[in-house]
Amino acid sequence: MAVPSSSTPVLSLRGATKRFGGLVAVNNLDFDVMEHQVMGLIGPNGSGKSTTLNLISGALRPSAGSILLRGAPITHLRAHAIARRGVARTFQLVRVLPSMTVLENIRAGAVFGHRRRWGHEADAFATQMAEKVGLAGKLAMRVSQLTYIDTKRVELARALASEPRVLLLDEWLAGLNPTELGEGIALVRRLRDEGRTILLVEHVMDAIRSLCDACVVMAAGAKIAEGTPDEVLSDPEVIRAYLGEEDA
Amino acid sequence: MDILITGLLLGGTYALIAMGLNLQYGMARIMNLANGEMLVAGGFAAFWLYNAGQVSPLLTVFLVAPLAFALNWLIYRVMLLPLVRRAKSRGQLEVDSILATFGLSFVAVGLMLMAFGGDYFSYSYLARPVSFLGDTYALNRMVAFLAAVVICGALYLWLERSRAGMSIRAIAVAPESARLVGIDVPRLAAIAFALGGAVTAAGGALISSFLTLDASTGVVFTLKALIIVIMGGVGDVRGTIVAALLLGVMETFVAALIDPGLTLAAAYLLFILILLFRPQGLFGQRTT
Amino acid sequence: MTGQELRALILSTLALAAAAALPALGSSYWLTMGVTIAMYTVLATSWALFSGPTHYISLATAAFFGVGTYTTAIGIELLPYWTLLPIAAALGAVMAALVGFATLRLSGVYFVIFTLGLAEFVRQIITWVQNLTGQKGLYVLTDLTEKHIYWQLLGLAALVYLAGWLIARSRLGFALRIIGDDEEVARHVGIDTALAKIVLFMVPGAVAAVAGAMLAPRYIYIEPSLAFTPMLSFQVVIMALLGGTGRLWGAVVGVIPFTLLWEAISASFPNQTTLLLGVAFLVIVYLLPRGFVGLLEDARRRLGGGGW
Ligand SMILES: Nc1ncnc2c1ncn2[C@@H]1O[C@H](COP(=O)(O)OP(=O)(O)O)[C@@H](O)[C@H]1O
Ligand SMILES: [Mg+2]
């Protein structure tokens, strides 16, 4: 494996492409995520953001191109192997483990993820992650008893419990009411302040401006802009892409 | 050469049966493990009518097909639709329908044993040789093959051309979107399932004219049909036909050159190779 | 060990001791029933270990069982009986791993079909080989009596329960619960789901082969159609599901009533056993989707009891 240094990106995509039959959902995508960076992946609906995360996490295999984790290719690894190398994610449509308690859900990440723990150590770490995301006191609850935002917290804590090198969040803030949204943004900001490396797909503009160091903008599968949030959000092509969506 | 042609003749009838299963699994999304019993029932009907009144199996098809259609439609509405409705996931429906159709299959075998006993049944219909390309073949096999070709062709045209056929193909490809464009999915799934049963029963009536059946042979045909469907690709008509012909030829070769007791083993070996190397079917695209 | 676990341990030791005393009754009818029940308990419990969490329906029991029977039949001439049991276990496990490798990466339907054909496949191959060598069946002559077979099966049952208990407490057990809930999540937290399923499938493979090896001396004369009866696979599925796969002790709750019913039906209506199998499947799907265990647990909940 390549020696990690501050100049090697944690995550790189090189010409990543995904075709579904005739549809090119992700088209020749290049970008890098650096250590401690929070990178936003934005774009209109159907522009290929979730598919990009799926390619990185190994849920889907790229049709072409390569994906590197700290310089080492992970393109043809299966999802579990990628998770063990340090990629953790949440899903756009929340996926929690319905038959298990909150603690067990989170422990799943601690036991099988990038840094593997077992027994008391796993429980202790899972508890710590639960507290970090604001689930203290709900550890013994079944996930079916939770509110929507709490299921999102469970998913996030499960991802954190594996101590990932890079965290992928797919619209983690979507569907929250204004109060919850404030809490959610504050939570992601805390993760950012801890120095975590995060790639997040987001629609909420406030969140993007306040959380992201840099953004990649996608439209119809391709990258159309990259830069700081202010730069890309004032880019005419980006505005056109978003307006185009509103026309449709 | 004559092995090849005998194999193709057998494969033609297999294609018909596998088309029936493919309609049920590919379109109605029910893995029907009682499919073979429908075939045996069709065969029984042909046997009985032939012995009772010298009715040609070709005519029996016209009687058996609508009856089987009605019966399978009922089975779908009464037994399977509730399972579809209660299933929380594709996986659960899969398990439930496997268990339920196994149940049906055993009940059907049990009832047929009760009604007709465990004897083999066969009759001789058109059991005379005809010569073709310099070799001789049994006329009944040729006739069954031609009938199978006609039925398969009609089915293919119906699926490709008619409105109902196209809707059925739409639910096979994308059930969610089909619902969105106003297709009544439960109704069409029931029709696809019923049609699958009718085609299989017709295949049974044809096959009984040259093969010996008994009440419990259904499972062998179920297994073969399943192997063909998976080999050809779920929902893929062209693939099913090619796979069925391939299986027919392979079986005939094994039976002629190695040992007739190994036909199922040969089919199974083919299945293993498909699973290992082309699990998406002969013509399928690799998706994941 | 918690108090609850200790209680379970004491209870199961007592149950095992009571079961071991069955031959003392001196009734050959009940000893025969005991062998049958012990055999199905072993098979159904190990089946549920795999199929409970993964929801894959295995019909391979008869194939593994037959391979075990043949291990004894062929090996008894060459090796002492006791060495044949571990050999059968190894063969069953390897075969299960191969089957798992071919099918467990794919959907459940492929697995069912594959296992459905497996026993018949092996049977045809063995018959063919026997035809080539001109031999029909094999004799297994030992001085093992029904009583010895019964005790061996009880020992195997104890091992199966122990294995189930250990797996439930292991990483593998936790991984399987996650897979049972959501396989996509399982992969994304770092579980090699295909490997976990293959490893777990080796358990019923090995156990069924050992059971077959243990029962071979009872049959005395072994031929393919006897060793590879497809019915066996179906009976095991029904018993396990009838009992309920949610608990380790679930299978035996299905085994005992179904075995008694089966014996009664085959004694008075020998031609209706197929019908019985069919009806049992339908009862499971439509009336008892979680088996007797589910029924008991619902009753307990209604009576206001919380945990165990
Ligand atoms: N599994 C799939 N099969 C076929 N098409 C897909 C699949 N997943 C996504 N798509 C298509 O790819 C395109 C991009 O989807 P997605 O990545 O979900 O967009 P976004 O997350 O940016 O809204 C859409 O047109 C979508 O319909
Ligand atoms: Mg998306």
C-alpha cells in the first residue's frame, strides 16, 4: 500500500464511469478528497450522486475508471473489503437493522468495520459513538421505536463505530424538520472539527456553505464544476443546471 | 446426426414447459415448484381421454389449456396473492412462495396417487416410424415438436405484439414503473401465472404421447424447467428456447452414449457450469 | 455465565440424561422411535442453524446424509468405525462448502433448485459407478445395536446444541443476525456475507453426513435409493419450520409431534404420506409462519410476561 502523506488524497476517483444499459449514470468522473477535508457532492436529482457513492463503497462496480483509497486501488474490491479498508457510509433511504437494539446496530460497525473490536471493547466504543451522535439513554431501544432523525443518528453512529478513514453521507440531512436540521448540521460540524474526512451528498444549501471545504457539482453524470462552495454556487453553468431541473 | 435431431425434438417440448415456468417466475414473480405436477396432470388428461375415447392428445391440448388456465388463475388469486400482499421484501415472498408451491406440489402428487395410483402410464399414439433426412424417428415426437413450435410461436407473438402481452413484459422488467403507468399489476400477474400453467399443461399433454409418466415424476420436470429458465435467463423467451434445445440435445447424447440413468445428472452438471460462469443466463448482461 | 444461561445448561443436561435413559424402558418400539426422533432432531436443528438466520431453504440434507451413509458403507471394510465419523463430517463439510460456493452468492431460488437436485445427482452418479463395476449394494456389518446408534445420535445432538450456542455468541453469529436483517448493510459494515454463509452451511453439511454415517449400520444393506431419499430433505425442512427457527430449541418442538404424526399416518394410510407433507407445508406458510415457537412466544406476551 502506498505510504500515506499529507499530499496523497484519502480518496481519488479517476475516470469513474457507471452505465446502466444505455444510461450513463456517472460519466468519467475525477476528483480527490484530502485528509481532514469535508467535500460536498451536489447536483440536481438524478445527476448520479448516489451512484457515485455506490461506486466508492462497492455497492456497485464501476463500468470503467478507477477509485483509489490512499493511493491504493479499491475499484474491484467487494463492498465488505472496501469497508474494512476504511470506507463507511450512510444510505439515502435509511437502513437500520430492524430486529436489533440501538446499541447492537451501532456495534455492527464496531465489530466488523475498519478497526475491529469485540466484547466489552466493542460495546464501550459503540456506546461512546451513540453518545457522540446524541443517542445516549436510547441504547436499549428497538430501532422500530425511534423517530426518523434518531434512525439517521443510528446509521451515522454505526458508520463512525468502524473508525473509517473516509465517511460517505448520502443526504443525511434530508427530510429533517427545521429544528432537527439545526441539530444535524451542528453534529456534522462537530465531526468536521474532529478532523474527519467526509464526502457528503447534500441538497440543503445552508449546510453546504457552512460545512464543506470544497464541492464537486454533477449534472447528468458528469462533473461540471469544482471549487469552494461560494465559487461553485455562483458558477453560471451550475446555476443553469439547477434551473434546468426546475424547468423540467 | 439422428441423436442431434432426437435431442432437438425433445428440446422443443422442453421449451414449451420452460416457457410456462418462465411466465410464472419471470412475469408473475412466483417460483412455482408445483409446475411439474401441472405437466403430469396435463399428461394424465391426455392419457385418460385417449384410452377412453381415442381422443388425440393434440385435441386434448385445447381442453386442458383452458382448464389449467382457470385452475392456475384461482391458485394465484386465492393462495399466492395473499403471500404477495403480506411480503415485506422480495426475499420473504421468495421463501413463502417456494414453501407454498412445494406444499401444492406434494398435495397434487398425493391427490393424483389417490386418484390414479402409483403406476406408470403410457399409450401409443402415432407410434410409427417416419423417415427424415435419411434417418427414422417416431412420428409422435415429430408431431409433438411441431405442436410445441406452434404454441411457442403463438405465445411469442402474443407477448411481442398484443397490448396485454406488452404489459406483462413491462411488469417483468419494472413492476414499480408498470404500476405508475396504470398497469393493473395483480390482474396481469394472475394472467401471466395462469397462462404459464396452461402452457405447461399443454406441454404435458404433448409429452405424454411419447414419454412414460407417473404421478410422482413431476419434480423431475420442474427441475429441468428450472434449469432451463435459469440457463436461458429469467424472463428471456429467446434464451429459454435455446437453453431448452441445448438441454434436449445434451440429454439425448448422454443417454445414447453414456448411460440413460445419467440424464438428470447431465442436466445438473450443465446447471453447475451456468451458475459458476454465467449466473445471469446465456444471453444476460452481467449487472453487479 | 449468567444465571439464565446456567439454568438453561442444567435443564438441557437433565433433558439429555433423561433421553439417554430411554433404552432402559426396554421397549423396542420406543427405542426405534427414539432413534428416529434423535436423528430428525439432529438434522432439523442443524438445518435451522443455517436457514434460520439466512432464510435460505436447503434441500441438500438427503445428499449429505447419503454421502455419510456411503462413507460408512465403503469405509467399514478398510478402517475402524470410529474413524469414519470424522471422515464423514469432513466430506459433508467440503461438499457443503462447494455447494455454497456455487450458489450462496446468488439468490435464494438458485440455492433451493440446486440443493433440490443435489441428492438425485449424487444418487445417479453412484448408481452409474455401481453399474460400471457391476455391484449393486454394500453390506455394513457391525456389532452396533439400536441402543448404540441411539446414544451416538444423542451425543451428536448435544454437539449440535453446543455448536449452536457457541455460534450465537461468536462474531459469526452476530454477522448472521445482521445478514438476516439486511444483507446490504451487512456488506457495508464489512461482513464477507458469502463467506459467512458458506462457513455456516458447512455445519448442517457435516452434521447430516455424520448422522448418515451413524445410521448406516442400522440399514445393514446400503443401496443408492435408500441412502439418498429426497423425502428426508423435505421432512427436515417441515420439522424445523414447524418448530420455528428463531430459537435453538425450536426444531425439536417440531420434530416430536411431526414424527409421531408421520408414524401414525404411514402405519394406517401408507399412501398418504405425500399428501401429509404437502398439507404440512401449507399449514406452515398460511397458519404458522413462525412455527410453534412463535405461537408460544405470542402466548407468553399475551399473558403479560416480558422476557424469559
Ligand atoms: N440500479 C440502477 N439501475 C438503473 N438505473 C439506475 C440505478 N441506480 C440509479 N439509476 C439511474 O441513474 C441515474 C442517477 O441516479 P442517482 O445516482 O440516484 O442520482 P442522485 O443521487 O444524484 O439523485 C438516475 O437516472 C437513476 O434512475
Ligand atoms: Mg441520491
